[in-house]
Amino acid sequence: MTEPNDKPDLVEGLREEVKGMAKEGMRHPSTKPVLTGAAVGAVAGAVLPIVSWPLGLVAGAGYMLYKRIRR
């Protein structure tokens, strides 16, 4: 028999974090790091030859959001 995980589900954590960011805007503690990650990803995407800036933006924001959920 397996024990249930103490950590919340990834999808549930993402849902709660995005809802909080949408409701609280810039006052939410995750908003600024996610926007910073999006900006860094967009710049990296613009510099790299294969990746475009929109893909970099989404990847950077997604990475920072994931880091905020898993800390």
C-alpha cells in the first residue's frame, strides 16, 4: 500500500498560484519573479538563432512559475 504524498499536486499548485496572481496582480509574491523570468526568456529567445522571443517568454515564465510551486 502506498502513502499519499505530503506535497500538493503540481496541477493544483499551478492552478492556485495563477488564480492568486490574477486576483492580486503585482501584490502577489509570485508575480514579479514570473515576469522577470518571462523577460529573461524573451531576451534569450531573441538572441538564440533557433528560438523566437515568444517561445523564450513562455519558457522563462513557465520555469519561474514551476520553481515557485516546487520550493
